[in-house]
Amino acid sequence: MEREIRKPGEAKSEILKAIPEACVDETAAVEFMEKQRWGDAPECPQCGSKEIVMVMDKDGKQRSKRFLWRCHTCKKQFTVRVGTIMEDSRIPLRFWCHAFWRACSSKKGVSALQISRECNITYKSALFLMNRIRFGMAEPNPQEKLTGTVETDETYIGGKPRRKGMSKRGWGTKKTPVLAMVQRPGNVRARVITNITAKTLKREMFEAIDLSARLCTDELKSYRGIGRKFAGGHGTVCHSAEEYVNENGDSVNTAECFFSLLKRKFYGTHHAVSKKHLHRYIAEAEFHWNTRKCDDGERIWAAITGGEGKRLTYREPVKKESA
């Protein structure tokens, strides 16, 4: 198969060709979002009917200022925002396009402060915009379980100790544990967990990993009883003895690679992430890993379409945690 030859500076896909204009022009942004969501066959998000028509202005020469559509079946009006994470947002769509582009093309993610400066919107608006995008990137209930060889490992996310002389890391600190389960060499399932007890790990692992798989972990005692449940066996590596790959080829190097990329996000971009919102940043890192073989255009399309049927209200991210 011959490789496609492109000129220097030419975009890899139609999405990457169209999105620069969509980031500066509102009409182009609306048309771009409609193209990504509906393709050439727009439909009503209320009833699914394709018998819809554009709402024009009084002169009938151009679209209405709100870029409305009208459905002949259910008689309702709607825009491309309805039924997505962008619903009821007053932020112009060109800023949404810019945020999607930056969130999908930046390997370490992009901060809300950066979006605030680039789009000239308030930090409050930029933060909620990015929270919605991360919410759309999350895969709520993956249907396919991980199979084959699955590496499972845990890490801890949190700041450095404030007091001098304190150097304890991970278990026993106030940092938040994160569990990663990586199908070699496929997708990852990452979860914020409360602790690393066998009960917690068992619940998360049985939900994400098929019992026919082979499990690879480190020497943590919590994995011992869980590993017996997997038909493919349970291989371990002893990091305390500086063993990173055993004679059977078992390792957790792929999971640690995911953690390395994850922590680069917090070291380089997101410097202060609370436990309350950590799961959204973990979902973003999971999305980047699972789409690592896609180009930026395909990743943008996956992020936009992933936000369909999801809704995140303002009250949910800002409400106080229950005691």
C-alpha cells in the first residue's frame, strides 16, 4: 500500500484543515460542529427524525442568529448543542472548537488558565468548559472487558509534603491512589480508588478485566487472592529485588508508562488538582492513551462525538462534597 504524500505544512485530515477557521469564526464553528456530529444527514436530537429544515432570518438569505433547526415531526427547534455536553452553554462555539483542539492535540493536556487567556474568557467559564470536555472524554460503562495479558498497577497522586524532612511517598500518606489496568498492547482502564485493599481492587478489576485474561502485577499482597481467579494465571515481578521482567515475560512496564505520562500532566500543566475533580483528569489521560494511535483530527472527532447524550450541569462540579 502506497503511503499518501502530502505537501509540507498540509493538514493530515479534513478536520485539521477546517478547525483553524472554526476557532475564529462563529458560523464556521457551527458548521464544523454540525459536520462532526451529523455528517451530511442532520437529524433531530429530540425524536431522531431527519425531516428537519434550517431556520432562516426574515430575509430568507442567511441562517438565524442562533443557528436554529426546526423538526417537522416533533415541531421543536434545536441547535447542534442540544443533546451534548455543550447544551445550555452561552460560550460561543468557536471557543468550544478551540478548547477541543487544544485538549486533543496537547499530550499533557491544557489548563483552564491557558484557555482563559487564549479565548479571552473568564477562568470560571474556561474551567467549566474544560470540565465538560473531560466529562465527554470519559467512557462511563465500557462494554468490552480487557483480555489477553493485562498489567495492573497503582500509583498515588498528590503534592509534595509541606514540612521539611518528610519524604514518605504513596501508601500511608494523604495522596489519592489511582489504579490502572492496561491490556498489552491495547487500551487502559484507569480509576480513582479510595484505598488499595483487596476488596477495593477486586471490585474494580473484576468489572474491567475478563477472567480469561492473564494478570501481571507487582508483589503487593492485595493481588494474591485476586490473581487466583484468572484462568490465564497470575505473574508477578518483585520490584524490591530490582526485578522488572521475570522469566515468563511478566511485567507492569506498560502500566508504569501510562503513569509516567499521567504524572507529566500534573508536573507540567495541572499543578493543583483536588481529589474531588481528579477523576476527570484521569479520564482525560485514559482518553489520550486509548487514542494514541489516532491523529489529532480523529481524536477531535472522538472527543466531540463522545460528548453526545451526556449532560454536566454547573451545579454538579461545584456542589460541596457530602460529609
